[in-house]
Amino acid sequence: MRTITEEIKVEELFSMRDKRILGINPPVEDFAFFDLWSKPVGLLYLLNRMRMNGNEVYLLDCIREASDGKRSFGREKIANIEIEKPFVYSGVKRKYHRFGLSEMEIKKRLADIPRPDAIFLTSAMTYWYGGVKWIISIIKRELPDVSIILGGVYARLCPDHAKGLGADYIVLDSWIPDSPYPAMDLYEDLPYAITMTSFGCPLSCSYCASRLLWPNYTRRTVSDVLCEIDFQVRLGVKDVAFYDDALLLDKTRCFYPLCCELNSRYKNSINFHTPNGLHVREIDTECAEMFKKTGFKTIRLSLESINPKMADISSSKVAREEYANAVRYLLNAGYSREDCETYILLGLPGQSINSVKETINFVHSSGGKPKLAEFSPIPGTPSFETAADKMPELRNEPLLQNNSVYSSWISGNITPENLQELKDLARSNK
């Protein structure tokens, strides 16, 4: 039995032929989990590519298959159980859960699926590795001779740590998906579609790992994106989420032609969503009206902070007047205050409570809706290095990187009482 995790290149996976491959999206262990149109997009692109190469592919999504009922716009509530907190969280006065299928349900699904030749296991947030480790132990017992190939965000950002979980191989190199669409047809009763018009981001925000995961910003053609959306709409979805980090860059040449095609094909019969923060300086009257005409229902704006000292962390993406103008354009186009939900970063190294309050109040006064986004120190980013200089343990324990508790329980940057005060202020109807 293999005891040492070896590195493997994506190109080596592409050389596989006539194999039976099972892709697995593991359960999530955390204090909270919300389905914000969340799908293992990298794994799904990879499975489709493997299928195109002549392999037989299957999917076990431990999150999707634990759906406890649909929410708005296809998003779902995920079943969970309370579990014991890891020791590093012993001082956190919150309950800890495993979201997803139970061990019994996973064993049943593994027994129902034809025995695979290899398992592709993905990983998302670095601090969710507990669910990855847990399911590896189950697979090793149920399918002891099947190779487990671990990839995904956690594996890429914390390779040394990930090699200790028991997988046989680990994928560390980046790749740009070249299959026409993710294998969303592997789901039964698909709740929503996902798409990306580009991979990566040309900006260099100090807290973001986009350029680490995709070093080269790559824009897809409009025809490729339409092919991807059309394929999933034929599966019966009514909602499509754009995963882009830079959806509006070069909008006249790329985004507007896409919107015109979508409007022509679907004429508001499909709802579109932007869960990642949009660059507000790109939103003008034409852009806002294009959103509305095409059928974009969920608009998320990226502001981070109005404090000039914090501008460098977000590549100076936005200024006060640009944000205020963007909200005004969206409101004039027919969107409501509730629609203009705006991400405000909280808990960054060196960030004061007063600066967060000022930003919240500014969003209120501009007609937007504040939404706090708690900082997570992501390995490889400048903000992580700043945080790790003060707390070296961050380098060795990904659980400490959890945005749910980092600022208010781990780093001491903010007290739980101050956090609640900020949340109350954000929820107020000023």
C-alpha cells in the first residue's frame, strides 16, 4: 500500500484512457456553510475532459447530495451534524458542524457506483481540510486499492500540509480548462448552472489568491461561454452563476456581446447572478441597463474599504465617487437597495474598527446594502505574510485561516462584541 504522497502533473492525468474515474467533492467541516451557487468547478471541468479522452466518469458530490431543500434562485440548504471542534478552536464559543453526506450515506453511494480505477478528490478552502481527511479515511477502508488523486485550492495553496492527509497523488500545477463545459450533467435535478468568462484576474489584490491559482489571466470567447451556458440550460436550469473574478474588464468587447446573445436567446427566462464582487468603476449607465435587460437578478459589488490607507490591498479598485455612481446607475436601472449588496472587508491586518464603520455608513448613505466579508489569510498572498509575521502558527495550521473566526477569535484584531456591533450596523436600514 502506498504510504507517500507523490506529485502528479495535470498532463499526466490527461494521458489516462479507458479508465473508470470517480470525482468526489468532500463534506465541509466548519462553523457555518452556505450554498452561494457553490460547485466544484475545477473538478467538473476535469471530469468532462477525462470523459472526452475516452474515460468513464462518475461524480459523488457530498454537498449537493445532502441537499435539505431548495432556497432562492436554486441555492440549497445542506444537511449537517454537529461534531467535536478541533483543538485549535477550543476557545471559540460556537458549534462546529460537518455539512454533507454522513459516513453511512457515503459508503452506500460508493457501493452503488461501479468500482473506479482512480478517484479524483477536490478541495476548496484551506481550513476545510478536515472534511477531505475524513473522506480519505473512508475511501481507504472501502476501496483500499484505488488510487486517490487530490487537487483543488487547498492542495495547491498548502501542498506540504495536504501531502499528510493520505492521498496517493497530489496535483499542484495550474491549468486552464479546455473542455467546452463542466460536467454538470453528472448531477440529477441540477439546481443551477455555473460559468466563467475568464480564468484568473489581472489585478493583484494583496488578500486574493486568484493569480496564484491562475498565474495567466485568460479570457474565453463569447461562443465558448454561450456553449457552456446553453448546455446547462438544456439540462433544465433557470439560474446561472458567473464565477468570474473580473467579469466586467474589457466589457464592451466581451461582456456586452455576451449579454446581447443571452438576451436574444432567453429573453429574461433565465436568472443570472454575480456572487463574486464586481469592479464598480466599470459600472456606468449602459452597464447597469445591460444587467437589467439581460436578467441579472443578483448583483454583488466590491468596495472593501473607503479608507485611503487600505486602498493598496485591493489594487485601488474603487474610490468613493465611483462606488456612489455605480449604485446610482443600478438604482436608476430598476434595481433596489437590497439588490446592491456590497462586500466590505473586515479584519485585515492594520484595519481599524472605525474605518469599517465609516465604510458601512458610506454604503448606507450611497443607497447600497453592506455585507461584511471577514478576512481570511490565504497562503501565498502578501496579506497572509503580514498576518503570519504576527502569528507564525498560520503557516502550519490551515484551520487558523478560517474567516469565520480568524478576526474575532484567533487574531485578536476584533472582539466578538465589536463584530456583532458591526454586523448590526450593516443590517440596519439607514
